[in-house]
Amino acid sequence: MALPNQLATTPARKFAVTLLAWLAAIGFALPLLWMLAGSFRTGTDIFTNLYPLSWKLFIPTEVTFDNYATLMVGEFGLSVANSIFVTAVTVIVGLLICAMAAFALSILRFRGAAFVFALVVLSFLVPFDAIAVPLANLFRTWNLDNSYLGLILPGLANGFAIFVLRQFFMNIPLELAEAARVDGLGWWGIFWRIYLPLSKPALIGAGFTLFLFQWGAYLWPLMIGTEPSKVLGPIALANLAGQFEVDFGAIFAGAFLLTLVPLILLLIFQRQFTESLASTGTKG
Amino acid sequence: MRNHRTLAAMGIALSATVMLAACTSGSEAGGGDGPVEITMIGADLPEVFAPLIDAFEEENPEITVTYQNVPFDQYNNVLQQRIGGKDAGVDVYLADAGAIGSLATKGFLTDLSEYRDQVEESSLPATVEGNMFDGKLWALPMWTSLQYLYYNKSLLDAAGIAHPSIESDDRATWEDLTTDAKSAQAAGAEWGLLFDQTDRYYQLQALPESKGGGSGATGDDLLTADVTNDGWIESMKWYGSLFEDGVAPRGVETDQMVQLFAGGKAAYFVGGPWSLTPILEADSKVDYGIAPNPMFDGGTPAMPTGSWNIAISPATDALEASKKFIEFASLDAEGNAISAQEVIIPPTNVDSFSDYITKMDGQDAPNTDGMGELTLSELEDSAVNRPNTPGFTQMQDVLGRAFSDIRNGGDVEETLQKAQDELQGLWDRL
């Protein structure tokens, strides 16, 4: 597939490509902007300005900070802290586990390696939602419901992250590991001192996979962690809609806050993330 | 050797974390003779039940009640998973009217027949009936509900349309209302007639019922789907035409419609007593009035009713404490009144209910003048309960999707036929 800079060979083409890129960017940004504008207006103001379509959709007529104030007093603040904690532990511990598994599957030669790898691939072909209900029942019998561990565990070993990391590790010249072995470095040293430092983009890509799985998780925490002290962000957000009263302003504000974290992370790691997408499996 | 030691250390650290976490959550289970902790799950904000729980804990200091909120849209499925999985972490939960038969059949409810005489004495008869299935009482009534026709006086005046009567005997017809709604739109109203819960069986069941189409569940065991009769088709054609003709907007979902009425954009709105809250909290309050839920020309009056009932999970390990709590929330007049304190919804205890009725008129006088009397006559004369079919959960899901399709322009006959086939298929498997 041609890249934009390969298409934009003449000034006219360059203009067209730029225009298209901007249109696509605006298309993605509009819902976010609407959400942001909605977080500063009352529920009535949000919906009364839906029709007819006008600039009023994006500019609040009367700015209010009440929605953010509402979020501060309820369970939402705690739920965001819970989400950050659960996601951070998942990413750090999960990356270590996935990277170790990927290292073993790409470098170490052991009986049944192909079978284990096939299992890993199979594991990410089965949607998590399909196994969530029986798994939640198991977790409950192990007393892991309403605990951080129960929320974190299913996100740790991610088949896709292992697959991505393994593909990346396979492309690191084996000679490096062999030279290190000759010099007396153990497998752990090779993993920790050679493979990990060389794999930053892949680690960031895999880290994002783990992050997004946990940050956006809804079904699992709904089944395993509804106790007020363990509630995660997405559940607290859905809880803002009661059966009889729905605080839309607060929902918009909450949704914006929950979007902010991945947005900031993507901005910081944008370069490495794109690199990881571009390099996985194709680097040679 | 070094790498093995590191791996072993990590292994030990990981196991220690697992054990620590297991101990932490294990200790929460409590037990013994000490204080008892019970957990209640429901689908409303914690603030709604905080006064009830506080009042109960004050009277019963040895029992602590923890409330867990589950989002309404996933509520029935979470119940299925948790109660079905024999989760001892749930003791008391709220069961929706109509779902009692379905929950009882699955074994998700504790038989409460011992309370039958007491509850018949303390609660409104129709609400007790809704909790009976197979000759047994499965939950205690807590709240009930009804629907009103709200109208925007200024928008009707601008179009020269007479205000609808507040008398139940003189209720408007859907046909006349549609004509008036269109006239109001021609005179400046953005929307004509809106429904609070666009895709929910709770509110829309009343339409085919008024046309003589029934609830959709027939047969001795209420497991024969019947949503393709004339009553259903005609009433749904009328419903679809509201959106087709632009009397109501397509892109606005359940729970969002009230915001349009509260914002002064709609001439008529059909909603519950709880709709008063957003109307009163709007940036600038509309001048509104209240009338009985309309009916079809030549049909019968039909108005949605029923609400949350309070039940005990069979998996509970704190049965006595749970019983005390549900007694307080339903049988005790004071407790029942406190349960409905934060939401404008009628409590079911006879004493709490009459207290609620006397306060209705004063909610927002003069707009709510006569609301108490109207509430009484509507609940007595035109309330239609949801069918207590063992397949209620499936019915709610399948018809919810059908309503949404009809609202978005799907062919009525085809959509209802498809829904009927799907529903019957699901029910045959029960």
C-alpha cells in the first residue's frame, strides 16, 4: 500500500492528501470535541442543542463546572484511582510475564515449544468474553472477587502481546545471544541485558495491548468487582446512569477524564508505538 | 545458577502476593456470632438507597448493609451470572416487576411465602400479585410506578390547542394527540410527542394492550409469543409513524427524551413521576401540566406499572439478617417510605403510599395540582402489569430490539414476525 508521502508527488496531490488527512482527523476528533463540550454543560443543554446541527453543538452556551464537581464527590474519583492502579500493575507485571514467555518461545529450544506457541496463538483467537462467565465463577470460588488481584490476573498473560514480542525477538540476530553465552552470560542476563533493551518499540506496543485490555475492560469488572471500594472507571461511568435519573453532564465529564489517560500516554509514546506497529513481523 | 535463584525469588514473591490477596478477601467474609454484613445489589445510584440503609442500620446496629450498584442495562445479565453462580456475596437484590416468574423458575429467589398474610395486609394488592408465581410469594413489593402525559402549556397555547383533561375518564386518544402534536410543531414546537423509554417493553407494552393486542405472552404458562396480532401491528405502525413523520426524533435514546421536554423543545411527553426531577432541575423550568396516559380510539385504557421488588438470593449465608432488611424496606411503613425518598416514585406499603399521594400535589404546585388524585385513579383503573412469564428476560431483550427497529424505520409486520419467531424459539428451549 502506498504511503501518503509516496502519493503526494505533485503540489496538487500534496494538497489533496493533506486535505484528506485533515478531514479524517476532524472526523475522529468531532465526537471527542462534542464530549468535551458536553462535559461543561447541563444535561438539558446537551440534548436541546442536538437539532438542528449548528455550531452550538460544540460551544456550550453557558459553561458549568458542576459536572466535574459531581464526579469529585461520588465514587468516580476512587474508581479512576483503582483503574490506574490495576492498569499500571497489569502493564508492568504483564509485560514481564509476556516478555519472558516470548523469550522462551523464540530463543530457548525445548520439547513442545511449537505446541506451547500454538496454544498461545489459540488463546488470543478465543474472545475473552466467551470465557469470562465461567472464569468469573471460578474466581469467586477462589475468593478473588472484589479484590485487586482478581481484577488484575486475567489481564497479565496476553496471547497477542506474547505473539508480537516473540516475532520481534526472532528478528534479533541469534549471534548476539550466542556471543553472550560464550562470554558467560546466563539466559536471564541475555534476556534482561540484551533482548529487553533492544526491544523497546515492541515492548511499548505490547504494553499498549495490555493497557487497552485493562483500561477499557467492562464485562470482567462488572462480574468480579462491583464492591464500591473496588469499582473501576468504566463501571463507575455506567453507574452514573440510574434507572430513574441519568446525569448526562457528569457522564460526559467522566468519559472525557477516562479518555484523557490513554490520550496522554499515546501522545508520549506515539513515536515508539507507530514504530512497533511498523516493525513487528516485517523487520529484517 | 544466578538466574535460577532470581527466578525462584520471583516465584516466591508472586505466590506470596497471591496468598496475601486470598487472605485479604477471605477475611471479608466474616462469620461467627459477631456483626453481620449483608450485600444488596440494585441498578440505581448509591445515593438512592443510602437513607434506607442508614435508617435500617440505626435500628439494627449488629447488621451492616453494603450496596453495590450494577448498571441498569446489564442488570438482568449480571443477576443471571452472579445468582446463577451461587455467589454468596449477594444477599439481597432488587427484582424487576415482570421478572419474578423468570427468576423463580431459575431458582434465583428464596421462597418468601411465610410473609404472604403480612404483605397482603401491608401493601397495595396489585403489587403483591406481581410477586406471586406458582402459588408462592417470591419477593416483597417496594415501589410501583405509573406514567403520565406531560404537556408544555406555552407550546400548546401558541398553537391554540386546548390543554388535555386531568380526569382519567376523559383521557386523550393517541390519534388526537398525534394531530395536536403536529399542529404544535407547525406553530413552533421542535418535537411533538416523545416517549421516555423509547425501546423498553415497560413503557411500550401499554400501546398494544390499549389496542386489544395483549401483552405478547399468551397460553397457560405464558410461553406462547403473540406479537403479530392486529392490536400489535396497528399500535406499532402508529408508534413507527411518530418517528417517520418527525413527531419524535430518531437519534435520541431512552432516558434522553425527558431532557428535550425539560428543555422546552417538545409539546407532549409520556413519562413517569421520576421525570419530574429533570423537569424541575432544568436550566429554566418549562410551564407544564399533567394528564392521564392516553389510549387508542375505541380501545381500552392501558398504563404501564410495577417497579422494583426486594428479594433474597438463595445463596445467601445471612438469611435472617437479609429477612430483617427486606421486612424493613417493604412491610415497615417508615422504612418503605424512606426507600422511595430520593426518587419520585410511589412506595407500595399502604400507609407510605397514602402519605406519598398527599404529598404529590405539592411537588411543584400549581403545575402538579391534582397529581395525587390522578395517580390514585390511574393505578386503580388503567394499570397493566407486565406478564409474569418465566421467559420475561428473553421477551424484554427480543422486543426491545424490535421496538428499536420499528423506531428506525423497519417494516412493522416483518419486524414483529421476526421477533415472534425468535422469541418463540427461545421460549421453546426453556
